[in-house]
Amino acid sequence: MKTYYINIQGIVQGVGFRPFIYRLANELGISGCVKNSTKGVEIEANVDNEELLKLFINKIRKEAPLLSHIVEINYEEIEEKHFHGFKILHSEKRNDITFVSPDAAICDDCKRELFDTNDRRFLYPFINCTNCGPRYSIIEKIPYDRVNTTMKVFEMCDDCRKEYNQPDNRRFHAQPNCCLLCGPDVYMDNLKGITAVKEAAKRIDEGALLAVKGLGGYHLICDATNDDAVLYLRKCKKRNEKPFAVMVKDVDTLKKYKLNCEGVYSRFLNSPEAPIILINWKDHPLSKYINPMNDKIGIMLAYTPLHQLIMHFTKTDFIVATSGNQKDEPIVIDERDAEKTLFFVNGGFLHHNRPIHNRVDDSVAALVENEIYVLRRGRGFAPYPIMLKNNFKEDVLGVGAHLKNSVSLGKKNYIFPSQYIGDLDNVKCCEFFKEVVHKLQNLFDANVKVVIRDLHPDYYSSIYAEELGLKVLKLQHHIAHFFSCMAENGIEDNCIGVSFDGLGLGCDKKVWGSEFFVFKDDKIERVFHLKYARQVGDASSKKPFLMILSYLNQYRLLEDMQDLLIKKWDMTINELDFFVKVIERGINTIETSSMGRFFEGIGSLITGRVENEFEGHTAMLLESLAEKRPPEKRSYPFYFNEDGEIDFGGIVSGICRDLLIGVEKEVIAAKFHNSVAEIIREGCEKIREFSGVNKVTLTGGVFQNLLLLSKVKDLLRKNGFEIYIHRKVPPNDGGISLGQVYYYNLKTNLNLPDTFEKFW
């Protein structure tokens, strides 16, 4: 008989892992013990021979609980101990790293019990077990025990305590375990419990707008088939066109309306992460105001028992469930703040009394080649870590960008990206940013010594980094994008980076955004980018017509296009001349190579759109136009000059020519997408010719354009490239902090400079 110590690291706490080990050990006749610690799950086991040990470990890997994710298993023989049977021990505080499970959607077993009239949790809005329910949103510190969560205020009744202590029970050591007698409750006005839920459902069917406290914050909810209700929501949120997400009870409901969501769509909708999934759905029964822009509908299933009950009692099959906040502010999480901030709801508030410690928005994702492609990282994904090959020498914090901010923490050989924070344009978002930084460090017991920030000195995240009094390093925005995609794919060297987005301060103090990098032999080179053009300050991101005016002026096309522009943009000749003079005289302008601005400028020219409601608005309209065109192979001309600039004059002049002769907008949009895809193919081929590098990462907010991403992947694949994209971290600025922290990991393990600020 030998005794082995086994350590399992990963998402292994709060997911039923210890009872799983208990049952497996008894099945195999192994005696010993198992416990949670800040090192993960620790086992001491007596085994008769090494073959039994290997069988035990193989079964742990293959049969682990649904919500668990094993990162690594290590074992060693220790001094022989004598055990009688197998026991589950209490958690122990240690000084090693551990992981926190993301919140998980209601499982099938709990859903079945929720609607079982014979079950003691029949219609109870907070039913959960070790396979589902709140995790990250309620945890205050590790280890993950009830006393360290917001559920500590609810003392378990005798029945719940009995379940909690039974190793063969699905609720064994389920920290949020509760029932109607001892757990949280829901209330609305003077109503409580299921009566309040029924009243909320009734008001939704009557066309009212409600605020409902969910898992990671409040939702604003209304009938998604009711035009008046959706329009009222748009008015309250000051959101004229930006699409709303829609919630349904289950996949069978979608099938009823002839939406083909079998296979991978069903798998991801029903997954523990249960993100909002973007699905093309043209002939839907929803209000036309859900998404006035295109045929993509963001759909999620009712992922909590409370949402399941609301959908059960409503007559409508579809509700809007959007973040409960004022425009551009964080989602609200407590009753007082909700009633103050969401004062405009005309259907009242459905509150509950389970406190939320970590506010977290719903995640948004698309499917790319049958795999998840996260566009906003929140519930279900945060704070899941990225595992690296090499350890950090010290704890590191990446404070991210200004827009779509997230922060990331580097510790041991892991990076922990936070949930989506938002744009750091107002006091509340900046306070939320600081809150996440503080809580993330506390949760993982970090002692940060180094902070990585963006080059831009005026970003709030940059100002905050400098005020911490720690060592601060600066990393260029698009290099951070590049490193973010490398980190997610485990790449350390020899890689081409295509980093396309809206803006980021460059090393030459100009605004970058169409960058081709090559990382080889521990060195980075910026190889190609779009030819610089004048951008009118921040106004160009909100008024995309200013960008196309700059291009037309640069390539001497204004005179030919003047009459068409005046008509398309509903401007006078004097107004047009004024804006042209601003550009020509360089008033509040900066040079930019931004691909995002290029998309928006061309979008303004083709669609006639003069203002963006939100970042990327006109670019999304352009993508939507191109998607309506049957397969189009033609493109517009461009060329790479000797200075590494991509001259796109042929693209702009070709589009102008097509507009003047009356070519359909959909055709022009498709040809433009083809042109950008060809730029990427040719740029990567040129880099491969002189470097021999064959791996390509595609990163940056422009690659939220799924049509472009698909075209680029097809072209690169046909030309023999290895292609790497993001999956569980966004390609947009939500991934910047990951890249910042990964840079520091590479810097300390490779021979990288302290900063790329003066690299060129």
C-alpha cells in the first residue's frame, strides 16, 4: 500500500468536485481524503499499485463535473498514512493560487425540479445545485465557501443542511443551496414570492417596462413583440438603433417559430455559459424595433430560475432583456440604486434580496466555424483564466484601454481577465473600473508590483496606473491587441499580427489602426499600414462623413463627388465647404491609419449616414449591405508602396465611380469587403516572403465584422497560412488588458524592451 498526494488545479471549487472524488474513490476502493484549498483540490489517497493510481487520475480527467475545468493534475508519493474509508475534509486556507468558477445557467435537473409540483422547490426562483447557479457574482473571497459569499446571510434550514452534508447528493457542498424556507426571496411592491413573479409577467404582457434583478445585475425587460414597449425602452435608454438582446424560455420555442438552431447553436445556447448568441433571423415575430439595422438577432435562453419563471407565466414567447443602466453607465446591482437610476420604468421593480458582490453583464458571442467567438466577456466566462507556459516573476496588472475596458491580472502562470467594464467616459464607469481592480486583486490574493498601461496619457486607465505609485510600463495599443490573440492561442514567437481597429495612439504619435506586425526572434516590426489621412479629432468617430471627406480631399475626388454628397448627406454647399476647409487647414486634425475609420468613412459614403449612434455603427450598416449581396468576387485596386504604406486611392476612386454610374449599394459594399480581405492576404504573403513566418493572428475590433473575418480566413487558408483568432476573449478593446499582461510575461522570459513607445 502506498500513499499519494494529488493536486488538481483549475475550476474545481463550487462545482461538485469533492463529492465526485468521494464517489469515484469509493467506486475504486481507494481510501483517503479530499479537501478544497487555495491550491485547488487536494487529495491524499491510499492505492494498492500504480495502475490503480493511473486509473483514478484518468477517470478524474474523463468524468469530471460539467462546470469544472481541469488545468493540471500533479501527484507524488508521500509518507505512508492509514485511512479508514474516504472522507471529505473542510476547506483550508493556503497561500497558493486557486480559481473561481463563472456563474452558470440553470441545469436540466434544477429546471425539471423547478416545475415539478411534488418537489419542495417547486416554482422557487433561486433553485441551484453544484452544476449551476451563482458563483463569481456572489463570491467575496476564496476559498469558495458559503461564509465567503453573499449567501452567508441566509442560514440553511434542516432539509437544505442535510442535502449539503450528503456526499451522494447533487447539492453536497453547493454553497448557494437554499429553498423557500431559508433562502432569498423575490418581491414587487407589496407582493412576494411567486405572486410577485406572476404580477411581473402580467405587466410585461400588458406592455409595461420592468426592472428585474437578475444574477449579475438588473435587466430592463419588456415584451419583445410589442412595438410600443420596445420604442419606450429605446426612448428611456436613449438608444435609437443599437440592437436589443431577446430572451426565450428554451430552444423548442425557437423551433416553433421556424428558427433553425439545431446543432452548435443549440449547444451553446444551452451551455453553462448561456451567452447571447448572434443569429441571422429574417422572418421573426419580433418587433421591427428590436434591430432596425440588420437581420442579426441576439438570442439567449432564460438562464436563471427567476427568468425561467417569468417566461413560464408570460403569454409572449419573447422578452427584451437588456442591461439595467443609464446609457454608457454600469449595470446597477442594488435596490436603492436601481430605483434611483431606472426611475423611468413604468411597470415597476422585481427585486430580490440575494446581494450581488461582483456586477457582471451578459456575455455576447457569435459562432465562427461552429465555435464560440466572444464579443463581450461577462457572465459565464469571467473570471476564467488564460494559462501560460511560463510563470510571472511578480504579480502584474493590465489596466486596458479607454473603450470597452477590461482589466487583467497576471499571477503565477495565469492571466485572469475581468468582466466587461465599459467605456471610461463617466464617473460611474471609472468607479466600476477601480472596483474591479480592487476586487480582482483581493479575490486572487495578488500583490501587484507592475502595471501596464496604454501609450495614450489621457485615458483614465493610464492616469489611474500612474497614480498607483508602482512600476509602470507602456504598451502600444495594437501591439497589445496582437499579444492578446497570441496569449489566447499560446503563441510565444514567430507570428504575423494583423491588428485592425478604430484607433490607438501609435509610437509615432499618430493614430494607428491598420497594422501588420511580425514578431520573430523576440523582436517586433511594424511592417505595413494604411496610408495616413487627416482625422478631425474625436469627431470623426461620431461623424463618419468627416473621414470620407478627408479621403476624397486627399485623392482629389471632391469635385466629382460634390453634388452627390450634398444630396446624400442633405447638406448645403456652404456646409460641405466648411468641413473641407477644416480638413485642408488641419484644424484639430491628426494623421490616422485607422481601418475602423476607413470602414466608417466608406460606410458614410455608401449609406448616406452622417452620424454614429455608437462605435462602429456605420461599419455595421456597411457589413449588413454586403451580406445581402450574392457571392461577389470583384474588388477594387490598391498597392503597397516602398515605405510600407498601403495606398487605398484605387478603392476610394473605384467606389466613387460605381456610385456615380448607379451600381447597387450592396455590390459596392461587397467589393469593398473583398478589397480589405485582399489587402490582408497580400500583406501577409509579403511578410512571409521575407520572414518565413506562417502563423497569422487576426485581432482588433474590425474583426467583429464576421463577413470580413470569414473572407480573410478563406483567403489565408487557401494560401497555406495557419490562422489564429480570438475565442473566449474579445477581439475588440475588451482584450487589450490581456495583451498588456502577456507582454510582460514575454518580456520577463524573452529579451523584449521595457516599452515599445520609441521602437520606431
